[in-house]
Amino acid sequence: MTFRVVADTGVCQGHQLCQGEAPDVFGFDDTTDVVTLLDEHPDESLRKDVTTAVKYCPAFALSIEEED
């Protein structure tokens, strides 16, 4: 099973905690002050890091969608 990372840039508050947890998946746009996705479909080996980023996002702007 694969997963897709979703970032709601309308909710993001620019804390950048996600970058610390999964720097290969999350980037940051300094111009708009919001998260960017570097990899919407990261490797399964990054799931734990992405899950931690989603869990600790202060704005609840991140989620994971399971895909078949």
C-alpha cells in the first residue's frame, strides 16, 4: 500500500516543524510563508517521519491519504 501526503497551505502557519521531521518530503516557500511538498508520494521508509510531522503540525495542515 502506498500513501500520499497532503498539505493544506490555506491552514499552514509556517512553523516549519514538518521540515525537521521529514526534510525530504516537506519544504518551505519563504515568499508565501507556507509548507511545500517536495515529494507527494514518498517512499514507505519515510512513513514514520511523515506521520510524526503530521501528528505534531501545530496548525493541523498536514495529512496522509492511503492509496491502493
